[in-house]
Amino acid sequence: HQSWTDDLPLCEMCGVGTATNCVYGSDGKGSQIHPNEDGHLGEDGCFLYGVFNGYDGSRVASFASQCLTAELLLGQLNSSHSDSDVRRILTQAFDVVEKSYFETIDDALAEKANLSNYLLPHNELSAQGQKVQERLKELELEVSGGATAVVALILNDKLYIASVGTNRALLCKSSSDGQNQVLQIGRPHNTENEEELQRLAALGVDSARVRQAGLISGQSSTRRLGDYRVKFNYTDIDLLSAAKGKPVISEPEIHGVQSLENVTGFLLLMSEGLINALESAHGPEQANQEIVAMVAAELALQNSLEAVAQSVVERIKRLHHDVYVSGRQRATFCSRHEDMTLLIRTLDYPLAEGGTPTNPSGRIYPVSVPYSNSLSTSKTSVMLSLVMPSQNTLTNGTNTASTLEEGTPTPGSQSPTATLQSTNTQTQSSSSSSGDGSLFRQRGSQAAQPDETGRVPPYVDFTQFYRLWGSDHSEGGGLGPQ
């Protein structure tokens, strides 16, 4: 199914990584729960990017990614527009997208209402009644679903972020001394957001009940695209029945204007599924810092943005799985994860020259990133200063869930270091964190050095394993290093 947006020029400074949803069985193996419901866009010209997190199907996410492109890239924006003009155009675009989507399901909603009125209690068990019930189920699948969105627009070297729901945007700026400072732009519109709870309270909704419930019609978001049930039938939902107006809205919150003039760094847009997977595995305290560390390390190793984005997604997916099978304290939070999408847009940020290529089959093998999340900061702490060693000193080590206690080796005396600054995006105040600020650890002087072939001796002695295998498979001559 092709869209006219497929013919638009794609931005070469952007890369996207994805992973489908997964639930783990008792044996640790994963299986997909439903088709991928995420969507994304990345177009040239005005530089428009977005990540859409769909639920109950991918229809709204797919529609929004295509329709929003049409509402913003067909001459609506130009260099003469002021900041207020851009904000107005972005807000109008989201409104048009939702109205257009509901127009596409008008007929199905009308048929659904008509059949619901026909299905009286006395004919539910009749043959005709059963056919009506089957058709109602089909219609419900057709009209159900919604999406949250985070959209980035770059115009006149200015960055505008428009968000609806629970996705996340991070802006990383690199200074002349090689440090990265990262800012989380905006807060999620969910049942923990005080401003959103105040908005609901002003409409007559019991915000304390909303906070306690944690979910509104199955989702934590208080702003979303689509989802006719909470847009048209909210009076039938007990939690929202007292609302004097539409409680769950599609109006985006427009953040900033961030000047990108002479800025070197990268922009990250990520779906809620990616955020939740990492926070489930390692806790929420340093999720932003960990993602930035992974991206920065991959950018120093790989020469393809698609490879960088996919490697980071695969890394988080593997960390999530490893925590689940480890049986440790956080394993109970990691029995499943939703679809994950990461979009990376570089801002005059160099990629590795002659970096790690992908293999011919197209599969991108994730690169290990040595780090530790042993520091503890407040939930609103989102600033990171990361100093990476020179590119030729990085190696691809091995790393598992045990990286919480011990990192992978880095050769020589150079080791990545990091200092943290705490920034509350509501008050714009900042302070320095305590401790040495190191996100990375080193094995010290005992770290093994590569030989002439570029390999290092193994850290684990497999002699006992080979001996036991050989005794169990003596007819095959045993197994061991050749």
C-alpha cells in the first residue's frame, strides 16, 4: 500500500530504528502480540519528522503520518512566517488530521450505531442477531484505535516540537570541547502530569480518581489522536462522565523555539514503547542519559544513521529481554514490551568514517556500549555531558544485563566519562549532581590488549564446558577449540 508521501524526498540526515512488540514465555522466548502499530515520517524541505505510537491497530498512526505531511509540506510553511505563525499552523494541522480521520470512519460509525439499535435483547440469539453481532465486531475493529505523536519541525534554523501524548523528544548539543548536553523537550501528557490533571479538573473531572486509575479508556495519555470512544462517548465513561467539555483532546503542546544556528548534535524522537522498555529494565532515573550514551557511541562507530538507530533499538530490546530472563528484581516489569521506534536527526554531527558496515542480509548487528546507571538523579534530571574517547580507541565488546554492575573493557588508559547536570524543564533551573559523575567503568590495568589479529583473550575459561561436552558426546570425538 503506497502513499503519495512515499515519493517525497527523504532526509539523508535522519535514520529510524524499529522493533515490534513482544511478550515473553516461561522459556524466555518472545512472540509478537499484534502487528506493528507505530509510524514515523521524515521529510526534506522544511525538515519535518515525527514518531506516532499507535494502539488498538495502526490505522490512526499511518493516517496521521501521511495527512500531517500534507498539512505542513504543501506550501503552508515558508521562511517569512513568525514563531506565532508556525505555532498556529502546527496546531491547525493536528486539528485537521483528527477531523479528516474521523471523516474516514463516519460511515462505519453510522452503521455501527444503526446495528446497535437493531440488536435488541430478544433477537440476540437468532441467526440474524448473530450475523449482526459479527458485523458489529468487524466495525469495532475498523473504527477503534488511536495514536500519540511527537513531531519536530525545523524551519529557518529553528526547532519546533509539537507533542500529543506520551512519546519523547531529546535534543543533544555538542560543545567545542566534545561534550554533549541533552535536554528533554516537554513532558508526557499522561495521568501523572500535574498540568494535565489541572486541565481535567477545570472541566469537572475528578483528577484524584484519574491519577489513581492511571489509565483513561485503557491508555495513560490525556491527549491523543483518534479514539472515537473518548472523543464522542466520554459521558459513557465513568471516569469522565462529569466532564463539561471534551476531556481527552488532540491539541498539541508546542514547545520552544530552539535555535539550531551553529549547533552540532542530534535530535531524538522516540515512541513510548522504547522509553518504557528501557525504564522497565533499568528504572526511570537515567533513561535519557542511557539512550544518549548509546546513540553517541554508535555514531562514533557506524557510518549509517539507519544502522545507528537500529543498533540502539536492538540494544534496548536485548537489555529488556536479558533483565526478564535474569529473574532479578526488575524482571517482573519486563514480561513484555510494545512496539519501539527511534528517529535520529543529526545536526551537523559527523558519522564515523569507515565505520561498521551492515552485513549483506540487511541485518544490523547491535554494538555493545559500556556504561553503568549507578547514579541516581531526580525524574526531571535530563542533562548529560558526555566525553567520548577518540574514535579509534572504541572497541566492540560484549555486554549483557550484568552491565549494571560491571562495564565492558576499553583499551588503554582512555575511558568515556560523563558529568551530569539536573535541569527541571518547568523552572529552567539547573544544578550539578554529586559524585564523580562517571557513567562508564574500566577494568583497570588488567584490561586485556588486542593481539596482532585485533582479538583479545577470552575472559571466561571454557575448559570445563568442553570437558563435559566431550564426555557426553564421546562418539562425536568431543568438542573443543580447533
